[in-house]
Amino acid sequence: MARLKMDVMLERHPLAAPFRISGYLFDVGEGVLVTLSDGEHRGRGEGSGVYYLGDDQANMARELETHRTLIEAGISREELLTLMPPGGARNAVDCALWELEADQRRMPVWAIAGIGMPKPVITTFTLGADDPAKMADGARGYADAQAIKLKLTGDPDLDGARVRAVREARPDVWLGVDANQGFTIAELREMIPLFADSRVDLIEQPLKRGNEADLEGFHSPIPIAADESALVLADVEGMIGRFDVLNIKLDKCGGLTEALMMADRGKALGLDIMVGNMVGTSLAMAPAFILAQQCRVVDLDGPTFLARDRTPSIVYRDGTVWSGDEVWGPQDAAG
């Protein structure tokens, strides 16, 4: 590998409005932007980190500086997997390496990854946990959405009212709920009939990470997805018999390279594949859009929560998301 120059920018991306999930309230996204250059070609990657693991902006910056010398000496994506731990910093470097190779070879990333020409895909649009009436208004506001996901907080009565209100407001959409580890197994068992009556299509991460064994032998008529319970490739085997869907996020697993490996392994084990995101700009969503081409469920609405996105940006239209090579790819694609 040729020697590289790494530039790191610390970024703040204010949200257009506060966003609430179980146990957290967000009003700004803080991330890192990594640019790698060989003197002629460049590649970029954005990392947002994993808030519930303490993988914040300061941690990502430390990781990048710790490994700067070896990264700049020239490193492959395969070598990066063992050099840096999974998380936002490795995600940023990994994605920068993908785009750098795309620029060097004058090929789109999807072609290098061996994935067919991408197509627009249906994405979920997420409603933060709020008053049920406000969430119903929000669902109606997503007029073009074909799929909506609700954030819940682990309060069975309030969460039940939220689900019923949104389903009544939007009887036409695919509907998912995300507890972000907010339920116990007893509360989940109590909520299942209500979710079924409201035609919920997916239950994401109902239990705390570490309590996955509680789902062994648990029958749910609605597929259950692992998010916080499945961070990296090594976690995938443990999903069998407990979850139906594997939610892959590039910030969790440390980049597109491991994300593609997780998808392959998950499918081989009979799991459906989902791609999700932390809050980030279009540059963070574009690599995940490559993975989305292989996914049953896509949740790539992060930029819609920002007060301002990057340009060029991904496109949301009629409930779908589309990312072209001009967003993330060889420089000539951006003109």
C-alpha cells in the first residue's frame, strides 16, 4: 500500500428538533470525518460512534490518533479489522478506504463490493418517543412514507397508546417498533397481543443487551430484531433461536467491510438482514445504502433529523432512499 495522509475533522450536526428514545434525548450529532489521500486520490468516511458504549467523539478522536502512524503507512481494509476495535473511528477509516479505492480504480464502490447496480429501496422513517397524539401527527406528516418505525420507552401503557395512535393515523404503512432495550421479557409478553392487533411488522431490541437468553423458547408472531444485542460479526451466531432479524449498523461493527461479512453470515444462518444507522449525514448513509441492497428492512433516515445535511446528499422520494456515486464514490462521479 502507498503511504497515505489522514485528515480528521470533528463535526457537530444539530438536529432540527430533539429526538427521544428509551433512556436518551438527542439534540445534536457529534462525529468524525476522516479523509485519506495518496496525493492524487482521496476517500472519505464519517463515523458517529455508539452512544450506549461510550464511543463518543472524544473516544473516536483518540482512536484515530492512536493508530494514525500505521494508517498513514498504508493499510488494507483487512488489516484494519485487526488494527482497530469496532466502532465509529474504524467505520470512518474503513469507509474512507473503500472510497479511496473507488477513486483509484475509477469504479463505484458497489462494483468493487461485488453488488449489482443499486436501486432505490424503501426506508423506514422514525418517530421519536412522544405524546401519542403528537406521534400520530408525525406519522401523518410522513405523507410519502411506506414504512414507519416508532421509538418506545418501556412504559407498557404509554407505549400501547403510542402504537394504537400511529396505526390509526396511518393504517396503510409497514409499522415497526423499537424499544431500545426498554422491556423485560414479562412486559414484552404483555405487549405482544397489542402489537399484533395494531399490525406491527417488527419488534426491534425489546430486551437489554445481555438478556438475550430470555428469548429462547419465546414465541412471537411478530419478527424480533437484534440491534444492541448484535454489534459485530462474532455476535451473529448467538442470535440463532432468539432473534429473527439482524440489524447491522456500520458504527457498531466498524465499517462496511465487517457489515458485509455480517450480512453474509446472517443470511447463511437463516436470519433476515436489516440495515440501520446512527444519526449522521448523507456521507454516513451512503456506505450503508450499499448494504441496503441486500436487506429485507432498511432504516436509513438519519439525515432527515438534521438541521442541515451535506451536499450532494442522498435522495428521499415516495418513501424510498437513493444514494448515487456523486455522494460517495470516485471523484469524477461528483463532477
